[in-house]
Amino acid sequence: MRSLSKKSLAFVLLVLSSRTAMTQWVQQPFPTSEALWRVRFVSASTGWIVGHNHVYKTTNAGITWERQDSSYGGAFASLALNENVMFYGNYNGIRFRGIRRTTDGGVSWQTVDPDTSFYCTDIKFTSSQTGFAVGGIITTPTIQVVHKTIDGGTTWFALSTRFAQARDELEAMTFIDAVRAWVVSYDGVVFRTTDGGDTWTYQDSVGYHVPGIAGWLPTRDIQFINQDSGWVAGGISGNNFVARTTTGGASWSYATPRGTSIREIRMLDSRVGWYAGPTIGGLLCRTTDGGASWSSQQLSPQPLGGFESMSIIDQLNGWAVGPSGLVYKTTNGGVVFAQEGKDYPTGFRLFQNYPNPFNPSTKISFTLPARTQPDRTVQAGTQAGGQVSGFTSLKIYDVLGREVATLVNEELGPGRHSVVWDAAAFVSGVYFYQLSSSNFVQTRKLMLIR
């Protein structure tokens, strides 16, 4: 493999380091061109995709897919509990055909909720035995529906709860424990339960309060990560919105990023998360400030269509699917940091990766020194004791100086940090990793060997 001189490589890296860095999602081969509606992974290697006609499962991170439940398929609701148990609400485009379940990893499937009077939009479990399915009966007016199981999904029964303030079906729900949950309707009305779903209390009509919008916007997803922090997302016709609460739903703030519609939102914690949507050219965005702002992620290649569903496993691994067999994957979608000591280092340092050579992943560590706040004003992103964080990037380049991955691209505090680069999708060879923070820039070499 031909390499550049040190001088020319340094020049290329210097030029590239000034570009806006975006996390990379790469298109994956898939055995069909049918529309893909839902993706759910339970680990970095094992997951299901529900297509328009069939269900597919992988146990090797998408290298191969096994077709399952081939007489069914089609779902706006799905849930994978573990490598053996998976549910989806079957909808063939005309009518709802019940909830399907496997308990043996997809070898066999059964219709466990045969009620075809409503169609299911979301399924959530609070334990291996207790679960809920929400949706609606499209009549005039629409009837909101909640079904519950207490035997692992073998049998289901309808709850008598009614949601008077909503005029459309229930679209999504989120639990933080066995008794506390939220649900949102298609027209963006939020309800809360504190007794495990027996009763629901109206909280807000977030779909009607989006700034600059007369009327309401369709709402697709809701997620809470604790009793205070939650998000609602949706949109249509060029208007996206993400509503955020830090008061348990008592009040909401709004972000209106560009795009046509947000289908699903996935927050890992109070700051880091993603959303996906069907905008032409693909819509995958990431936030590191709790949803106040969102940045588009790099898609390779740029798709013609967009995404209907996403599954985020951890800060590195994620999947997104859409029409015409569209499947994208990231193995560097976030950063896995380890604070390895409380004593602040006195200088910048980029360590040699370990192991090196490696296959397929390696750990890169670096230190950032503490820097004193220049005045007494408290700034966003400051650390305790007057120490300020700095914007830091860690990027991977090939021997031609082309940026091939971004591992870090955000504000970090002082200390020692580590990030894992999973290079399973890359070819063998020599690569370079470069750390940039403040006025410090350092580059080291690493080698991937298959």
C-alpha cells in the first residue's frame, strides 16, 4: 500500500481537520427490497427487522439475515425483549391482524392477541410478564386503546381507560418503572400514569403548541428516561419538532430542526440521543445537549429515501431502516468514555492505541488538562472549581489523508478519556488517528489486521 510523505500527510490532515465532523452511518446489504418498518436490536449482534411482507433476524451484526414468519410481516409496533422473545403488531395495510410473538428466537410464531378491532402502534413491557400495547380504533371519533398482559404476552385484555382530550389514536408510550409511564396521541396530547396504567391523567397538548405552527403537528414518539426528563417528537410537511421536559411533563420547551417528519427518538441519557425520519436523502440526527440542538449525521452513501425506524444499542452501535430494503448501521455513533482518575493532567496527551495491531476494535486514550476560567462568569459547560471544558475531536484517517470516522466531536471536561473504535466495517491497513483540542493537535498511527 502506497503511503504519503510525513509532510504531505500532515498538510492533508491539517486541511481536513477544519471540516465539520459528522458521525458516519454506512449502508448495509439486505436480502430484499421490500419496505422495512421497524428495527429492534437486543445487542450489537442480534436483532430483528419487520418488513412489509416478512420478519428478518440476524445474529451476526447484519452479515446475514434469516427470513422468519414469512406469512406475515408489516408492523407499526415491535418490541424485542431478548434474543428469544420478540413481539410485533401485524398490520397488512388494510386491517390489523393481531399481535405476533416468538419465544424461541423466531423458529415459531403465534398470534397472541387476536383482537383485530384496533391497530397497534407501540408495545412496551415493564417486566418479563407485564406489558402494554397501545393504538386506536379509527372511527368517528377515534377511540384510544390500551391492551395489557400479565402472563408474558400469552393473553391480553383491554383496559377501560379513556383519553377524552385526544382526538386521535395513541401513538407511543414510555415506562420508567412498573408504575410510572407516559403515552402520547397522534395529535400530540400527553397523558401520565402513576399506577401502572390503571388510570391516566392529562398533562399537555404538545402537538398543538409548536412555535410558529397554526393548529397541530402529528406526533410519533415519546421517551422518558426518569421521572423528570422526557421528549416528544413528530412533524410533517417540512416541519419537525422535538419537545423536551425537565419537569416530568408539567412544562415543555421546543426545538424545530429541519426535516419532514421525525418517526422515532432514542435518548441514551439526559444529553445524548438520536432521531430518525423519512426525509428524502435520509434524516438521522444526534444531540449532545438534551435536544436543544441537533446535528445531521453523515450517511454513506446518501440514500434516496429516508428512515422509518431506528435502534440504538449503545453510544457506538445503531441501526436505521426504511423503504426499499434501506438498512444503515453505525459502529461509531457515539463515544464510550471512561474517566480514569480524578486528578487533572497538566497537559494534553494522545496515547498509542491498544491493542495495536488490532482486529476489529481498539482503545484510544487521551488526556485534557484543566484550564482556569478567565473571569468569574459561569459559562455553559464549565466544570466544578472553575475548570472549563474544551471542544475536542478525535478522527480516523486512511493513508491518503481521507477522514473515514469521527469518534469524538463535542465538549469534554479535563481528565483522561477513552474511546473504542470498532473497525469491523473497514479493510485491513494502516490508519491514523488525530486528536484536536484547543491549540493542541497530535497524530498517531494504528494498524488493522484481518
